Amino acid sequence: MKTVLALLMTFVLPALAQAQAPEAVDAHAADREALIKVFHEIEAGINDQDVERMVAQMTPDATVTWLNGEVSRGHDQIRAYYQRMVKGPDRILDKYTTTAKIGAHARFFGDVAVADGTMQDAFFPVARKPFELSSNWTSTSVKVDGQWKVASLHLSANVFTNDLIAEAKTAAIYTGVGGAFAGIVLALLIGWLRRRS
């Protein structure tokens, strides 16, 4: 009997206690919701081609590392980059849109939060047909006067496997086949001309 009671107390009662224990309350639930709103505003700013909507969610000295590896520091450099890439007369893109997803829950270190996720980007270049790119983002945000702002945003993509690399490989194959065909035709033409003379 004592053995049965000991087994019950050792295995069954702790399991029942855990099953009935309330779930832990997320101490950062409100902060997570606020960060999600910040990220959605940045995404909407990108999709609306509205750089002011983006920088409104960033600290004045925010750093952005763009997909092409360029770095902008502060609102003025962020605006200048966006103007040069998407708005100006010598722009590279007519439009850029994205669908962003948050990865794991943000991690909090006092009034600093680190978050990451993925993006499906669509680019509409001035000089070529549109293309899509899967990319990743990481953000460090800070709570300033009770509001969350992005202090650093890093965007990156797989430079080894993506639609642009696949397109370049296809173009190289077509160029090689076309060059070989042109070489054969030219050799036949030269041979034919030599036989005629």
C-alpha cells in the first residue's frame, strides 16, 4: 500500500498539478502587439511606395542595410536611398512590394527587442521585366517614450539560389547554344565559299 501511495505521489499528482496549472502570462504581449503594428506600417509604407510612412516607424538615427548591401544611416540617408532607387529620374525600380512574415516571437532585453522573419518581394525594374525574390529580415527595435521604433533593419537574400541566378544560368545556356550554332553556320559558310573559289 505504501508503495502504491509513493508511486501516486511521485508520478500521478505532479502530472495532475501540471495539467491544471494556468498557462504562463506573456509579460510582453502588449509590446509584441505594438511591434507587429510597427512592422505592418513599414510593410504598408513599402507597398504604398511611401518612404515617410516607413521612417515614421524608425528612430532618427536608424540604420538600414538594404538587399543590395548598401547601408543608410538616419532618416535623410534612408529617404535619399529610396529616392535614388524608386522615385528619382535615374531610378532602378518603378516599384517594389513585399509580403512580410514574422518568424519566432521577438526577444526582449529590457526596452530593446530583436525580431526576424521572411519576405516575398516583387521588384519592377525600369530596364527589365519584373522578378520576385525570397528574402529575410532582422530588426532591432527600442522603446522610446513608451513607443516602439525600429533602430536597425537588415534585409538579406540568398545570393546563391534565387530567381536572378536561375535567369542568369538560363541566359548563359542560351548564349552558349546560340554561339555554338552561329559558329557552326559560319564554319559551313566559310567552307562553302572556299569550295566555290
